[in-house]
Amino acid sequence: MRVADLSYAFGKKIALEHVNFQVNHGACSILLGPNGAGKSTLFSLVTRLYAASQGMIEINGKNLRRSRHKALADLGVVFQQPTLDLDLTVIQNLRYHAALHGLNRKQTRLRIKLELERQDMFERRYEKVRQLNGGHRRRVEIARALLHQPSVLLLDEPTVGLDIASRQAIVKHIHELAVQDNLAVLWATHLIDEVDDSDQLIILHQGKVLADGMVSTLLAQHQLNTVSELFQLLTTIKLAA
């Protein structure tokens, strides 16, 4: 996925300003920024909830503005706010999503089994979502996002409200999926401990990209030891400017 010169404003309030980055397949790219940095606005533009008037977004080589349907077909999304129907079972939620993507009955059955097994949720497929805890609901949403075999996976603050063990399990699982499925993963978060040393790190603050590169490279460039130190340094410089 590639974003080039992307800007967006709500009236006179600038939410994103000349944002550029690329997300590569087979790895996780962490979009790190505090609440209000512009992460959710960026995701709304990528998913076409908002229409970008300036800049370009490509998903798997397809221009989102010129080939919207083909581009979005390559995209899987886990939104910050839960979007499962609580009164339906796990398998009913997934069947509905599969139908939206045009999967036939056989494809639906096979894909649901595969993705739920990878999430350790197959045995709970007939339970209503309301009966699941927050971590298990997130696992179902991840399974749902992968049903149609997207090439790009977006996760918008997917661990908000989860306990530490659930958060760590999901972080580990997504990193494994990126490699196994050769996914391009863009993970938006404000939690520094979700950044792995092997990740590409994109620091977004006040609508601008302050850093973009591999974690180890960025730390070496600034002669720092931790992502926390890097984030504090760059955002302090930005505020002072």
C-alpha cells in the first residue's frame, strides 16, 4: 500500500498534511501517534469513508480514486469500534461478511474454518458474540477481515480496552500472520509497547509524518535506545517548532 502527498481538512482544521509512506508485504508497519494525531482520519480515507481531494492512495497497486471497488477488494479492516452483531453467532457474523464479498457456499465454509482455527475460535463458532470477552471478539473480527484473502490488512487501535495478556496475544498473532500470508499490515496505535523491533515505524503527530523507517534504523540515526525516547524527542521538537 502506498500513500503519497495525502492531505485532508475538516473546514479550516487540518487533519493530515502531505502524508507519505509505503507499507510492504510480509511485515507490520506501525502507525504510532497520540489520540488526535490523524490516524483515524487516515484510515477513513483509505477505506473511503472520506474522499481524499488531495493526494493518492494505492492498495496493491490499484489507485483508490480510479479503481475504488478493485482496490477495496484487496483490503481487510479491523475498526477501532466493535462492529460485530452481538445477537448473532460467530459463524453467522462471518457468513454475512462472506456473502458481501461474493464467496460461494463452499468457499465460505472453508475460509471460515481456516480463519477461526487460526484464531483458536473454531470450537466457539456457534456461540453468540455477546457471550465472548473482548479479546475473543477481536479475534473474530480479525478472522472476518481475512475471509476474502486481502493483500492489505488495516487495524485501527485493535487492542483498545483489552487486558495485557489479550493485547500481547493479538500483537504476536498479527506479526505471525503478516509473514505467513505475505500481508501488508498497517497497525494504528498510541501504545508504544505494541511496536516490535522488526517493524516499520511511522510516527504521526498533528497530522504530519515525523519519522518513517525500520525501528532499528531510526533509533540508530538518533542515537537512542527505545521507541519511547524517539517518540518523545520528535514530538517535542515538533511542538517547539
